[in-house]
Amino acid sequence: MTGSPPPWPDVAAFDTAVQRAAFPRHGRLAGAVVERRGGLMRRMEGANAVAYVLRASDGALVLRCFKERPTPALRLRYEALEKWAARADADAEGSWVPADAEWVEEAVRIDDHWWPAVVMEHVAGDSLRAHLEARAGRREELTLLADRWRGVLAWLDGLGMAHGDLQHDNVRIEEGGRIRLIDLDAVWTSELSAEAPREYGHPHFQHPERLRDGHGDRTADRFSALVIQASILALAVDPGLWDDFHNEDNLLFTAEDFALPMATPLWFRLAASRSVEVRRLTALLDGACRGPLSEVPPFRELDVPEPTAASAPPAGWTLTTPVPAPPIAPPLVPVPPAVPAPPTIPVVPSVPSMPPVPTVVPEAPPPEAEDRAAAPGAEDRTIPFTRPVPEARRGTPPARPVLIGAGLALLMLLAVLIGVVR
């Protein structure tokens, strides 16, 4: 007669076994020891599991030990994910975003019993929470991060996959800026659709309907992806949001904000953002909270990045597809061909025109002029006297005999005057 299974170990029991390196002598855990910093072992505790960083012969590993007895479906999920990862990695030429994970049935020995756990690739880098805390207000860096985030979402959607629990601690940023996803307990693929996960994501990142009904399909990440995208871009332009709304268990939003759309201080702050893109995403998120989960906008509606200074993405990453400019519509009314303009003639300042010079008829000088001319050495200050020719006669030359006679008379007069003077 088979007895009932022993009670599931608590976290303290796992801590003790890991410190003692109670691992099997074969497989990936053979010879592994827990990594320590400052004398303390490196461990991270979440809602469903506690994870330890180990040093093994082939490098760093992460051991995830469950706080409660896992369902048989969870084992099937990880076994299916191993096959899925191998196929997707080959198709995408090494761009597998989730961390590699393997289900190990006999992973940790406690009280003469072997307990299962998941052995995962150790993804070096900051969590999304730590990354944003250190870079709030760095607009260029966080805008580039938002571009990469859109690329990850498009990659998952292209594979027909959903992570199922996108949140601040399950998103890791490697040193080169590459985004990786850890904790695959709630991953959805078409092969896993019959194996519903036990968990439905972090409440500060999930639509209220999913937390109530456990909705899960390839669209399960849409709401949490929108929450993360809006948070990244909001912190890029308003770093004070971190101190005002972050509580160590979220980025900016909480489940209360989702339950009260446009009715909490965070909504008001984001709706007044100086970033057009933040205001647009805030409106999308507000509408998503008010409607059913099935109407949350798809990833492509996040793919409208705000214009920024050009920043080159890392090699091998295609984040967005350039959209060609729409053709210019022809004019409604035919436009005649342009007539070349005449050459420009430089403008010369105008000079006042001189009145026409009238024809002068010589006359005998007045007596005063004779007196002035008689004085030797006297300066001639005579002002010429002219008489306008009538308009009808203007331009008609005088008769030649008249001119000759007048000239001879003037010479004779001058000769007489000279003789008198002498």
C-alpha cells in the first residue's frame, strides 16, 4: 500500500539544502554550489518560487524551487517549451528571447526525498525595475529601450507565443541592451493551450478580467505590454514619477489604477505629460481598462515611436520597419506649365529729368554789363539772360541771315567800346 506523498518543503528547507549543495551527481547540477555575495547566498524570492544563483562546471545557473507542489501540467509545459525553444532558436537564428529552462525531476534532496525544480540559464543584467530606477529622466536611453521593447513584442507575436506574466522582475536587460524574459511558468503557445497555467500574472500589470477569469491565449500579453511601454516613456520625460508612484512592487501603475481609470493621481499626471506619445498611450490604456480584455489594442498600435535623435540599435536587431511616405495627391485643377520669369534688371536710382533747353536768341547786353566789362581785371559775374521761346516756335532754328547780322553788329559794338576806352 502506497502512503500519501510527504508534505512539500518550505522555503527554509530549500535554503538549507541549497547551502549544503544537496544536488544530484549527474546532469547540469553536478558539482554546483550556491553563489555568495558578502557572505550571503544569492537568492530571489517571488510569489510562486524562490530562485538561487549557482556556479556549475558550465557557468552560472538559476535553480527555481517552487513554494507549493507543482501541478503535472507544469512539468509538461516546461518539457514542451524545451522543444519549442530549440525550434524557434533555429528559425530565428539565435534570437530566442526567453531564458533557456529545463525541468529536473530530481533536483534537490531534502529529508531523503528528491524534489523537482527548474534549472534555468542565468541571464546577467538588471531587472527592468532596477534599470528604470537608474535611468529615469534619460530620455534618449529610455526611448531606445521602448523601441527594443516593441521589437520583443513583435518577436513573440510572430511566434504565436505569449509570456503570460510580463512584469518588472521578469524582464531583464543585458549589458548590450538586449531584453530577455525569465520565469516561464505561464507561457502560452498553441501546443500548451490545453495546459492552463496556475498563475495569471502580477496584479499590478494585468487586466482585472484576466485575474478574475484566468484568460490565456496569444493575446494575453497585450495589456501588460501596454502598461510597461507607457511606464518606460513616461519616466523618460518625467523622472519624478518614480519617487511619487513606485512602491517596490510595481513600476508606476497599481491594480487600483486599473480599477479606477482616469480617477487616480497617476492618470492625471500622465494625461498632462509633455510627451504626445505618453498621452496617446495613456488614452489607449484608459480605454483598455474600461473595456473587456478581448478589446485591448494589439501590439502594432504601440509601434508609433515618438521622434527622437537617431540612435543605432544593436547589431542583429530590427526593431521597426520603415513606412514609406504616402504619394502626393495630384491637384484637382490642372495647373498650366510654368512660364519662365524674365531676367531681373537691376534697379538704378532715377535721376530727375532736366527740362528741355530753350533756344536762346542773343540780345544786346544791358548798360550795366557794358560798365562792368569796361573795367580792366573786373570779374565777370554776368548772369545769362534768356527768354523762353514760345511753345509754337520751340525747336525751330532761326534764319541764318538774322544770326549773321546780329553777330556782326555785336562785334562792331565791342570794337567801338574798346576804342573809347583807349
